[in-house]
Amino acid sequence: MTETAIEFVDVVKRYGSATAVDRISFSIARGELVTFLGPSGCGKTTSLRLIAGLELPSEGQVKIAGRDVSRDPASERNVGMVFQSYALFPHMTVLENVAYGPTIRGVAKAEARDRAHAILDQVGLAGLEARLPSELSGGQQQRVAVARAIVQQPDVLLFDEPLSNVDAKLRRKVRAEIRDLQQRFGLTAVYVTHDQEEALAVSDRIVVMKMGQIAQIGTPAELYERPASAFVADFIGDANLIEGRVEAGKFHAAHLALPIGAESGKVTATIRPERIRLAPGGIATILSASYLGSRMEYVVQDEDLEFLVSRPISEPRLTAGDKVDLQIDPADLILVR
Amino acid sequence: MARISLTSDRAGAAWLGLLALSLTALPWYKGAGLLAGPAASALAEALSGRGWFWPLIAAALALGAVALTRGWQVSRLALGLTLAAAFLYVWQGFAVGLRGPSSDWVGGVFARAAEGQTGLGWGGFLAGVALVGLLSDLVAARGFCRGERFASFCITAIVALLTTFVFFPILKLGLAAFVDTEGNLALATFWARLSAPDLWGVACFTGGGRCGVVVNTVVLGVLSATLATALGLALALLVNRTDFRMKRALRAISILPIITPPFVVGVAIILLFGRTGLVTGFVADLMEVRPTRWVYGLPGILIAQVLAFAPVTFLVLLSTLEAINPTLEEASRTLGARAMTTFRTVTWPLLRPGLAAAFLLAFIESLADFGNPIVLGGGYEVLSVKIFFAVVGARYDLGNAATLAMILLALTLIAFWLQMRWMGKKSYVTVTGKSDAGLAAPLPPILKIGVLAVVLPWVLFTLAVYIIIAVGGFVTDVGRWDLTPTLGHLSTAFRFEFAETGLELYGSAWDSMITTLWVAGIAAPLTTLVGILTAWLVARQDFAGRRAFEFGTMLSFAIPGTVVGVSYVAAFNVPPVDITGTAAILIICFIFRNMPVGMRAGLAALAQIDKSMEEASQTMGAGGGTTLRRVVLPLIRPAVFTALVYSFVTAMTAVSAVIFLVSARHNMATAYIMGRVEAGEYALAIAYSAVLMIVMILCVVVIQFLVGTRKLGRRQELQGRTAAEPAE
């Protein structure tokens, strides 16, 4: 029986006539890392701020550790938050930054400093306590921000696009650090990002959002392999969306005819680019071939449809104009709404 | 987490406790010392027959009962009862005036109302505070300000203060315009006052006689604003678009008018251009003409105002020029336009919004100006001076003063509205946040000559005026070119001796100087506090009615000082808040006159600071107050410094509002100087002004030392770096 750390019940957040979050409900278990993923303006950051208490819901309830905190301001919730800009206090040293929270909450000064030292040790910043934030590298600043957020053992740790200010090359390392830290301390964490690759890499579960509503909730594998809608399929990874029709247990589109267990009628199906195989000689034409180092990417035309196909670099290369045959395993075809 | 819900209960309960205390244990009326205690409390007064307290006491009791229930802070009943109590609190103050009940039914119900009542004392004051606190707590519990109690309290308190000290007096003054000398409603009297020929006459244009005072005021305002804008533009072009060497000196000169006490520039102009003035005499000898009194009236006021307002327009236009992206002018040049064509077709159109803003600013200042017209006006009457004489002169007529004040206010608000509308539109600011490559195009040579032709006479003239101010107080008679050094004037004002009893101050100016320093010293930090707090609320808190709140605070800035002064006379001469004649009214007046400047400084500084730092502080458990103190204030110290200095200096040199509010016990330096000018004691006035300026400069240095701006450069840099580019 897992314990519920965070729960949203029919939460609505309006700004004037605009609705940022439109009646969403979900719950997050203790120790879980959940990502809010979606395009900008989908309500993911607002949802995070609703958990933090930086926004209060217009309707519905926000519960943390079983307690309804819908009307409590941020200062009265036990949350830690890592901001996109880190938001380190530039006029305080690293130690003062980390000891700020405990001091505010009434911990004696010496004790607060001890705790700050201990946490800084844990995140590998021992020896930098007396520096000002401006004297640290970006990665170090980020670790200070994390240390500052977890020093008070929060009920939940919130990340607002924490990697957007990190060098592209470092991102992989930093996100592994975050994941490692979250596991080591057994923290419940909520993570906001618009980068689907980042979301897939760090999350236990992902909440995909669209226009203030939840499009789908699931583990990374579930979302990738069983997207519930064309939107999710398209947003997570690359996907071919194929408009077709089902007749007599077969899916028809262009010259494809694949067995499928579905009722007759018009449908949309998706298939991942790497699930399509190409055999030389056929009626489809390669429109373009791009060399991407680790793989080849082809755009293939079959009658009025275009397919994006991704093949390992080890396979024989094809070039634009080549005739190919599209081979699709019916099991890889997913019908979506 | 139990601790937290306890504190929220405690906050509401504490305000309720204060309410109970103020109603039962403290003297309600002013005059009674704190020691009078419960015997003079509202409860005791109610028991002894002053029954108009009962409704308020009943509401407070009901609130106490509701507070015993669980979750009372979010109940509609508690909110309703608090609003009712607030209404009854205000009602009891106005139901019974100084000399009796304000309406017949109140007199009928409460017999003792006939005795009247005096103003609020400790009990009355704290009851108001408690109600504001309670209200803020209850609305915060319902989600106002995201449930942030501190912010909620600040907003409620500032709204209550603005209502009491800005809008209530104006309302009261507006009502006074419709009332005759007996206090009865008299629309006919109002109409007679409003349509009086000495207000609207235009005879001066047709050649026969004088114009009305309203026409005079507008003509002066338009001329003054036009000339000040032209001069400001010339200065701005010189600084921004030429290789002129003395830029720093120009900037320094432009600060002078801010620390120059009123009247003294007028006096210097009289000493230069009056009938026996230095320049007048020189020109008369040279040209063999009879010296005249030409400077008194429109020309004199105009000269003084242009001198005073040019620095303001200069700063506005300088920032406009600096905001023009040089690449636009470069584009024009590469397309083949000559320098003059580029200026005419690119630079000038981009400048227009700035010109309009500068013009309206100077126009509003000219409308509000009191010091120059009263010294140099002669027979040329303007509204601010006429209002003054309607209240302070021999013919006391508050109704007439109120009518004139309403006209002046209407003119100002129209200009203010135009300004807001103009600023509200997307101005042609071409700053993109990217660094602009290229240098501003230098001014075409013809324009440069024109600009110098305007600026150099101005520099000479300013120098002449300030030389008069610098030496006038310390020579026998600068007006007759008797330059024998003397400390006589200074000694009249500031003589002191070390007697056996200690330091003895004999000079006639000591009283007003000491009062001025005290009042300015108390007002400055309070003004800064209210101003910065308001800026923080507007910039950082998201609450219902934020725009109205912002507009209200800005509006209070637009009200001319003369109108504020006369409205305070109208509102605070009588209970429930009768504070005329005290030092408090001076301090309060300064706080609400100058607070918008602190607010602007604060807004500008806050715009530079990443909001998420405050949010970080909140998520770490700090409430609004702690966040403000430990995170925000350290980061906006330059703005705090600016606000402190400005409010201090303005309090030292302000005249238009205080002139109505000074009393024999609490006289201000500017009022004293005005008295000396009226008596023709110019040298004394100049000596005092010079001392005042030196004192101000010293105080600014002390403030700078106390607030400490030394480390700031580095901090700003740090902040910029962490927020903008946390690169690895």
C-alpha cells in the first residue's frame, strides 16, 4: 500500500477569463518522481505552483500528505522548490542561502548551519560554503539550489525546468544527479519540463498536459508504447500519424492493409519511425535521406502518405529516389483518438 | 503543521483582542492621557449615555462570539460582522460632530449627542487599526493575496490610509464647494462662485483689462511648459548628441532646483530684474530708459518656472533620447538621408512621445506652483495663490477656496489623464534588451548652434541666480551692489550663545529650522516605507483590484499641493480626526504627497530583480514580511536611498501644501522664509535659504553613510549575473 503524497481533486485555476488549469485530478505516491510535460501554456508550471502554494486554486482541493492545503500560502506548506533561474540570493553566501530556510523556521543559528553544512557535503559542495553564488559555476549553483530546497526535508521537492539554464552537454549528467539525489533521500518529487527526452529519462510517471487538461498519465514506457491520443503520440518521441479506415478487420491506408482488431470505420493510427522496416524494391519512394550519425532518417512516400522512418546506421544505406517496400508489424500499429 | 494553523488563529484572535482592548480599556477621545484608562473608554462613555457607541460594541461582541466557533475566519458571518463593525466605527465618528448631532434623528435618539464629541484618541485610533487588521486577516483566509497575511494587511492598511488622508479630504473639500457660509446646501452659491467673471474673463486678449484667474493659470501653464520643454530638449540634445565637454556639470546644475528652497529663486530674480534690480539698473543706465516693474507678473513667473522645470523635462527627454536605437538613424543614413533629414524624419518622430510627456509634466507642475507666483505675481493672479488668500487672508471663505481648488484639480486631472493615456499607448521605445551596436548620430551642425544658443544663456542666468543666493545672505545688500561682507543676516536668523545654562538659541529662525528637521526626519523614513511597500505590493502581489490600487496611489500624486493643503484644512479641523495645528498633520501630509516617488523608485528597482527569489524565500517558509526584509530590501537599497533622500529634501523645501498647515507652534522653514520675503527682508530670506541648502546636502551625505551605497555596484552585478547567465 503506497502512501499518497500529493493529491489534486478537480483543481481549477483561472486568471480573469483565461483558464490555466481546467479541472484536473491526480495523485502522486510517496517517493515517486512525477513529471509534468507539455507544450508551453499547457498549465504544467501553474500546476507546479499550485502545489508550492505560489498560486491558490480557484476551485478544487490541493492535498499534501493527506492535509488540505488549498488555502495555505507557500510559507505554510512544507515544500522545497528548485527554480528555473535557481533564484539563489545574490547577497548571501552559499551557506547562508542553504541555512536560510531552517533559520526562518526557527531553528537555532548554529544548528541551521550544521544542517546546511551536512547537506552541502551530500551534494558535493563542501569547501564552497563561503562563496557567493556569483562565484560558482552554473552546475554548482544548481546544486546549491537543490541543497537549499531539500535541507528542510520537504514533503515534496519541486523542480521548475531545472535544466533549461544548463549547457546542453551537461544536461544528461545533471539530470542523473537529480534522479540519484531523489532516490537516495527517498523524496517525493514533481518535475516540470517541456523536453520529452528529459521527462522520459528521469520520471517514474509522466503527466502529459494539453491546454490545462491532462492528456495522459503513465510510465515513460506506457506513454511511448501505448499513447492514448495523437497528441501524446506526437509529443512524446516522433510518430507517424496515419489517417485510414478499418474494413473487415484490416486497417487500410495507401497500399497498406494490416490486420487489426477494431470496428470498421475511419481511424487514426500511429507508428514509431524506428518500427518501420524498409526492403529494397517496392512501390514506395524515398523522398529524402538524412545522415544523423547514429542512424539514418528517411522520408518515404507511399501514394498520398508520407512516412518518417528511422533505421540503424548498420543497415545498407538508401538514397533519395530509391524504390522501397514499407514493412510494418501489425502489433506496432496503435489506434488513437 | 499544527503550529501553523495555530498562528493563523492567533493572528485573527490578536486583532480581536486589540479591538476589545481599544473599546474597553483605553480612552476613546483625544486629550485624555493613556492613564485615563477604562474610565474614559468607549464602553464607559456608552454606559454614561453616549449611546451611539452601542452598535459598534454590539458588533464587536458578536464577533467575539463567532470567534469561539471552529473555522470562524472563513465564515461569511465573521466577514459580514467585521464590515458592519467598520461601518459603525466610521458612523459613530460622523454621526455626532464637535457641536452636536449631525442629523435630527441622531439627536432624537441620543440625548447626550447635543454635547458633541471631540476627535479620536488612543482608543479610537487603535480600534481603527484593529478593524483594518481583522479585515485583512479574514480576506487573506479566504484566499486574497494567495493567502499571504502580511501582504493582505499592508494592502488593507494602505487603502485605509489613502482613503483617510487623500480621498476623504478631497471629498470633503468637494462638498464644501456646494455649501454656503452657514453650512447649508447652496447650489446657487456654487454656481455663482463657479461662473464668477474674475475666473473666466478673457479681456486681456482683446486688449481691455485683465483675464480671469483660470485663464491666467492655463496661459501660464502652457507657456511655461512649452519653454521648459524646449529648454529641456536643448539640454538633452547637448548631452546625448554632441561632444560637449561639460556634461557632468550640466547634470549637476539640473539637480540644483530640487534642493533650492522656494521663493529664493523668485527673490534672486527680483534682485536682478526688479525695478531697482542689478540688471535693470545697468540696462537703464546704458540705454537711458526708465526702469519699470516689467518682471512682476507673467514674465517673472515664467522665468522662474522655466528655470525650475527645465531639469525635469531634461531628464525625461534625456531618457527618451537614450532609448532611441542608434541603428535606426544609421539605417536612415545608409539609405542616403543627410544628417538634417535623418533628424527630421527619424529622430524627431521618435522623440514626440517624450516631448508630450515632458510638456504635460511641466504643465502639471506649473499649475501646482505656489512659491513663484506669490513672490513674482504682482497683479497676475493664478489659482494656487487665489486659493491661498481665500483661506489664509482676511476674507476667509472655504466655499470659494473649495470651488477654486476643484477647478485646479480638474485641470490637473485632465493633464494627468492625457499623460496616462499617452504613456499607456505603446510608446516608440526601441530598446530590445539586446545591446545596440552603433553610436548615436551626432547633431547636425545647424541644430548644434541653435542648441548652444539656447543653453548658454540659460547657464549664465542660472549661475547669476545662484551667485546671488550664495553671496546675497552674507553681504550688506546685494540688491544695491553693497558687497561689504557681513554676518548680520545670519546672526538675526541663527544667533546662539553658550550661556551658563548651556546652549541658548536666540535667532528668529531656530524654531522653524528645528521643526523642519524634525518633521522631515520623521516623515522621510515613513514616506520611504509606505512608498517602497506600495511598490512591492503593486509589482509582486497578485490581488483583486490591483490596478485600481495602483491608479489610486498615482492619482494622489497628481493632486496639486495647494489643493491638498486646503482639503486638509477642510477635513481635519473637526472631529473625528482633528489634527490641524499638530506636527502630525505636517508629517502625514508629506508622507502622502511624496510617497509616489518612493513607489516609482521601488517599482524601477523591483523590475530588475528576479521574482523567483522571493518565491524561493516563501517556499522556504518565510512570510511576506520576512521575505521583504531579508531578500527584497537588501537588493533594492539604491531605491531605498533615492526615496529617503527625495522625501527628506522635498519635506524640507515643500511649500504649497504645508503653508496651510503650519501653526505658531509648528512653523516650517519655508513658511518662515515666505514671511521674510513678504516683509521685504530679502537678505535674511537668502541667508536662511543658503543655510537650508547646506543642511540638506549634509543630511544627504549622512543618509548615504547610513544606508551605505558602496557595495551596491558589486551586488547589482552579482544579481544580474545569477539571474541572466548562469553559464558553466
